[in-house]
Amino acid sequence: MSYYFSKRLDLPFSEAVDKAIAALKARGFGVLTRIDVQSTLKEKIGADFRPYVILGACNPKMAHQALMVEDKIGTMLPCNVVVQEIEGGTEVAAVDPVASMQAIHNEPLGAIAQKVRGELKAAVDAI
């Protein structure tokens, strides 16, 4: 099982970021964090890196459900979505919450992770 799903886009980087955020919002996710990896690496260690953003996406209703059945699940929240410039365009990749939660043996949580997976996959596919 892969730990992510992704989609290649023939879009400029900034447009891909905007479309990813809009697609997440349309599926009930907010973006809690936005990490500009390119700028951070340049500032912290002087490294040049391609345009690369990590979006911390959260669906509040599903996050609440998950926290109610597994109090330490916050260690795996929010769901990360990466937008990066690649040769010939951009790529959007989202964590597969089912794969990332395999080590947790909690059936109700597994059902919630399946729902989150479906919504994240639908958001990525809609871009």
C-alpha cells in the first residue's frame, strides 16, 4: 500500500497551490498550516530547493470524531498535502490516512480514516 496519492498537473506552481486549497475547501477541509519549504530551507541552511509547499489540511468534523475514539491521534493530524514543482508542471500529493494509521488497532478510527481518505482523494482528483 502506498502512503500517498498524487496527481500531476500542467499548471504553474502558484496556480496549483490555489487550486489545491480550493479543492480541499470544497471537500470540507481547511488549511491550518502552510509551510513554504523552499523559503525555509533557503533561510535556515542556505539551500536552494524547488518550489515546494506543505499544506496542513483538516476536516474539523472528522478530526473531532477521530479524537473522540483515539486521544493520541493528534500526533498524526493534520493531513499533509504537498504541492511541488516538477519537471513539466506541478504535482499535488496527499497522505493516505489509512496507510499512516495502520499501526493503530482501533476499528472505529479505521472507519474514520477511510472517510478521510475518500475526501482527500476526491479533492486531489478534482484539481
